[in-house]
Amino acid sequence: MSSHYAVINPATGEKLSEYPTITDAGLQDAIEAASEAFQGWSRRVGVAERTALIARVAELHLERKQELAEIAVREMGKPLDQAIGEVEFAAAIYQYYVDYGAEYLADEPIELADGTGSAFIRRAGLGVLLGIMPWNFPYYQVARFAGPNIVVGNTILLKHAPQCPESAAAMEAIFQDAAAAVGAPAGVYVNIFATNEQSAVVIADPRVQGISVTGSERAGAAVAELAGKHLKKVVLEMGGSDPFILLSTDDLDAAVQDAVNARLDNNGQSCNAAKRFIVIDSLYDDFAAKFVEVFTAAQPADPFAEGTLLGPLSSEAAAKRLGEQVDHAKKQGATVLAEGSRSGTYFGPTVLADVTDEMDAYHEEFFGPVAALYRVSSEEEAVLLANDTPFGLGSYVYTTDSAQALRMADAIDAGMVWINLVLGDAAELPFGGVKRSGSGREMGRFALEEFVNKKLIRIAG
């Protein structure tokens, strides 16, 4: 029987390799290995031993970064330079929890009102966690889930996207090698090439204590429903349709370049990419002209070629879906300021304008190099438009008025607000959204708080 875990090079359409789906017996073995690793190692050793494992994981990512990056290019078409950057970022995330894990997990004393005895909070892992990860950032997404949770004391079952089996296997090899180096069991991190039906079995298993999902709204809703049925904690990171709001600037060219960078990152296939560009009326015409010029200068090219900014989309299905969205927007009356050529998985930069709330394009997420431009007459109108979406992941505000910037930050319904910068993610900064973009936080110290038992310990005086 053919497995649905396969590497199909989006640049060529060639199937490069296939990985067998885990058997039901193998799945039970994987759950048991993770459970035994939790009971026999993760909860028994201190944070120093757990961070030693993650420190070696970070080192191995850097030692193998070229190999890992090339895998990502073959699997999902990410330009090589960006793939290398992703691996380096993943290593930095792991290292962050090595550097700060002990500090953030230290006992937290509580001052008692009656002054008798003592009390404190001690943080400990919950047990086995299931991570369901997407294809668009195969290493970074795993790092921000696995890094903090292993340091806390949890163990990991990792179900990656079906088109990322080679990177999934490469990461499992890194964790196994790191575990062997520090004397930890291999069950601390176990990769499972599971079907959706098998994932449901994992979620229902009493040995599994939590689930983290990054993916589509449909996937998140299905997992959350099942997790709720079994009273399991779940963290969700779904899609986004992030606004880029330009109200004033001292350097329009720089603002345009930032807007383009924010839309083109990862071939336009990033949940927190800027996708809706909301521009004050006095700047709109100049911004639109410059944006179209700079945006369309980045034409799809070989992702392995030096200097490529825009590679192919991740699959034929992804390109077809994006094309259908653009065609539908045109039929519903959107103005096309620029339309990129399409060939297989290669999709040229496309710019839409005059999108109204009666069009599907107003409410959808475009997962690829498609930008929608909106003209507004005031700060208040910008806020209303920015918030008029089912999503609430990130947002970008450009203004020379610092008071206005903070007003906008307060008013925007999003988990993250970036002021006068894009692509500013860092290991220490929390990542997550509101509304249909999900719940919970990854990265930074807050990632250590999601799947943890904040155990109260009170001692009589």
C-alpha cells in the first residue's frame, strides 16, 4: 500500500522518496517509548540534564544545516538561503531554552498572608505530548514546540506534514544522536508517520497529556474537538491575514521594501506574513505604484539558485488553490494591479485592489505571493478594516507618531503587533494569535507555561 508520506519536489514534480506509514503496532510502541522516557527519565532528572540534551540538538542543527536546508528545498520549495536561515533560527530557539530554562523553571515562592510556613510553585512536565506540525517551516515549527517542552520535562510524539517526511526523519535522527550523547532515552522525541485516523488514536490515549497543532483552521478545529472530548490541553496556531498599516513615513521606499519583504517571505507561505496592505489616502497612490514595481521584480526562480527570493509554491494543489482564489476575486470585481504568470507550482507576484467586504477575497487568507491593497482615510478606518477579519495573528503598523503607534497597538485585535519593522521574530519573543488564528503561545518564556503542571507546595511552619 502506498504511503501518503512522500517527498515530491515542487520545482520539478518528481517524486524523490516515499516513507512508510507507521503500523498500528508501531504506533503503540512509539507511545509507550515516549511514556517510558517520561516516567523513567524526563521527570526524574533535573533541568540541567534536559537542557544538556537540547544543547546538543542545537549544535547538531548547526553542524548539519546545509543538509537540513537542502531537504527543505526539495520538500517544499523554500529558497536555499531562507532554508539555511530557518535551520539557524531553529538552533537559536533550542539554545534559548538551554540558556534560560533553569531560570524560568525555578521555584516561585508565594508570600503567605498569615505568615505561617512557606509555599511555592514548582513547575513540572505533564507527560507525553503530540505535536502536529505543518510543511511551511519544517524545522522552526518543531523547534518552538519541542525545545521548551522537553526542557520542562515532557516527551514528544511528532507527526509532521505528509510532504515533509525527510526533514522529519532528519530531526528524529538529531534527537536520537543527541540523546545517545547525553545518556537520555530515545523516547524523549519520537517521530511518527501517522495518518489522521492514527493521530486520533494518539489523542485519545490516556498516556498522552496534550496536543499542539500548527496548521489549517479545519485541522485545528478537528483536533480541538477531539482533544476536548478527552479533556486534553491543546495549543493551536492557525492561519492569519495580517494587516500592514501605513499611516505616515519618513522613507516611503523603505516602507515599500519592508512591505514586499513581509509578503514574499517563505514564498508568501507564512501564517504571519503581511497580506492586507492598508494605506492612508495621502500615501496610497505612491505606495501602490512603488509596491507593484518592487513586488513584481521578484519573479519565481530555481530555489537552489543563489539569490532566489521567490521559489515555487509547495505543491500543485497549493498553486491551483491560490489561482482559483485570484480568479474568483477578479470575477467578483477586484482590480488587478499586477498579475503574475503561472506555470505548474511557480506563481508570480500578484496585486489586487478594490477588494470589498462583499467579496470572498476580503475574508480569505491568500497563502502565496498575492497582496491586497486597501485605501483608508483615517486611523480609525484603518483599525476597523484591520480588525474586520476572522483572523488575529500578527499585524504591522508604520507611523512616525509614537503615540499613534501605541494607540494602534492597543486597538488591533491580534496576538502580535510590530511597529515600523517586519521579520523581527526572535527566540525570546512569544508567538501566537487570537480569534480564528488560534490560542496559546509558543517561543519565549510563555512557551514553557503551556504544557506544565504549576504545582503548589505548601509547608507548615
